[in-house]
Amino acid sequence: MKLANELIAEMEVLALFPRESTTLGLKFHHDAAPEHIAAAKRLFEKQLITQVDGGYLTDLGIEAADHGLALLNILQG
């Protein structure tokens, strides 16, 4: 199975969110990478983040980010 570029961008955006506190968030401005702006919009539509341009991780977003980081840690050995 080959991962689509859109999914990779969504995983990259999830990994950018600060994990040390749920009160820290992100905002993707108009000059951010276009793929990250589009990924943030899709993550918002999937209810993983609170705003179309970033915001905070939702509970589901926190779970997704945690799983993604765990996978990266496993793969990096």
C-alpha cells in the first residue's frame, strides 16, 4: 500500500502540534506550505483539530497524533 501525499501531509501537520500541553495550538497562516494549509482543512473536516487553520487538537486528534508518534518511534528503532 502506498500512502497518498495528502495523508503524509496530514500526518506531518499532526506531528507539528505541541504535545506537552493541550492548551498549546498552531495556526497555519496564508504563507504556510500549501500542502499543510490543505491538510489542516482536511483534519478540521475529520474533527481532529478545532479550527480550519489549526487551533488545537481534539480528543480524537490527540489520539491520532499519539499513535502517529508511536509509529515513528517504532520505525526509527
